[in-house]
Amino acid sequence: MLLKKIVIAEDDDAIAHMVNMALGDAGFLCLRARDGDEALKLVKAHDPDLLVLDVMMPAMDGPTLYRKMKTEPATSALPVVFITAKAAQRDLDELTALGAAGTISKPFSPKDLPDQLRAIWAKLP
């Protein structure tokens, strides 16, 4: 497998660390942002393969960042996986309707996270 570069946008340090460790141990290169503004800067600077995006963040929330990225040619095709504490089916359906490549509900198993992302990648065009 080629090394995949992932930007992780998560404001909770413990969750960000857990995601970074799980994906890093699985061979992914992870770059961390603490909010949507920082994530957008990392995406533009590093051209990642995937963005793992928390829904609720300060400065710019996940859905707002996603909509903004879709309007810019340089970032419009970047696949986004949302991580969310909003686990109601209607909340997940709203994220899918935005065009997200996938959703992962909190709490999640760090052990299973790399396989979840690989499964999402496998479905991408």
C-alpha cells in the first residue's frame, strides 16, 4: 500500500491523539488541525489524500469547511470522512447528503479505524 496522507481536523486533543496513533501505526501519514481554518490551510499546503473532519469544532465547523472546500477547484475533489458525536441516523444522513465519503460515529474503536478508512477508500471512484 502506498503511504496515504490524511489531514485530521479534531479540536479534542485526546481524540486527535488516538486517531493519529491508530492511523500512524497503520502506515498513514497524519497531519493534525485543531479547527476548520487550520485544516483548510493544511489541505492547501500538503495536498492530502483524505480529510478526517470532526463535525463540531471552533472557528469553522466541519460541514461549513466541507461546503467551502467544494466551491474551490483545488479542494473540491478531496474525499472527506466526518467523525461525529451526533450519531442519530438523521444526522448521519445529513452528512452523507452533503457528499461525504463516509461517517464514523463517536465513540469508535481506534483499532478498527484504519480498516474503516480503507473500506471507504475502496468505494471511492
